[in-house]
Amino acid sequence: MEEKEVLTIAEIYGYVRVSTKEQNEDRQMIALRELAVPERNIFIDKQSGKDFERPQYKKLLRKMKKDDLPVSYTHLRAHETGA
């Protein structure tokens, strides 16, 4: 009998980005909360996507370890649409 690999997730982290300070991140936060992402593990950047100078994203990457799972609203939407 084949032995199946077991996925071990130590922590789940969420990343939220909106393009401007006026945009609202509520929809993204609701989606992450529905996945039981702890508030302390959600990182938010409010700035344009024209470059990748995103301080909270960089902080998230520094915090994550090998078996952690990152989730972003973009990933959730792609999954819903089958992309």
C-alpha cells in the first residue's frame, strides 16, 4: 500500500493589499477570517501595485517558516473562478 504524504501546516498567514488608502480591505479581511486566519497573522499594505516595495509583505516573508501557509485574497478569487 502506498504511503501518502501528509501536509503539515504550522501557521496560516494572510496578506491583504489595496491600491490606495481610500480603498477598503473589508472584503479581503472577511475572506481571511472565514479561513480562520488569526488576526495577528494578517498583514496589510495600502499602496499601488506598480512596484513591489510592500513593507508588510516583506515582514510576512521574514516571519514565515517552512511549513507555514500563506493565503491572499487574489489566491482565493482565482480558486473560486477556476483560474
